[in-house]
Amino acid sequence: MRLLLALLVASLLVPDVTSQGQTNQVPKVPDAETAVRIAEAMLIQKFGKNIKSERPFTASLTEDTWLVTGSDHCGAPHCFGAPAAVKLSKQDGHVIAVYGPQK
């Protein structure tokens, strides 16, 4: 009984870190590889499997935003526009913006 009471008192004395906003949240999109997988899946859903022609996709991080872009394999002087791109939140993975392939 004393042990139970001691554990109860100890649990009440431990500060609640989550209520103080000091959580150590692991980002939902922690690295470039994860950002590319999320963006590519979203682009396939939106534009179809032809978007795979823009592989390899690359990801760069600026502050808390991933920018994932496709590769433009055109190389000819008559090409215009840009490959597809997706902006993702590093913290929660939500899509901020989608830029479709413009060819």
C-alpha cells in the first residue's frame, strides 16, 4: 500500500512536459528519401504513371519545407516549362503546393 501511495505521489510531482510545449516531436518527413516517396506517390495519383519519366526526383530542405522536383530529361532546344514539383511540410507531411509538369 505504501508503494502504491509513493508511486501515486511521484506521478503527481513529475512535470507534464507536453502541457508546457516542450515535446520532442519526430518530424513526419525526416529525410529526403521520405520526402521523395511521399511526393512521387502524390504526383502519380494526380498526374498518372507518366510522371515516373521525371525520375530521379530530388528533395531539398529549406527551414521546415521540403521541395521535391522531378528531372527534366528533354535536353532539346524546343523544350519549355519545368518538371513537376511538390512542397511538403517537414513536421506533419502535409502538401503545401503542387506544380504540375509543364511541357
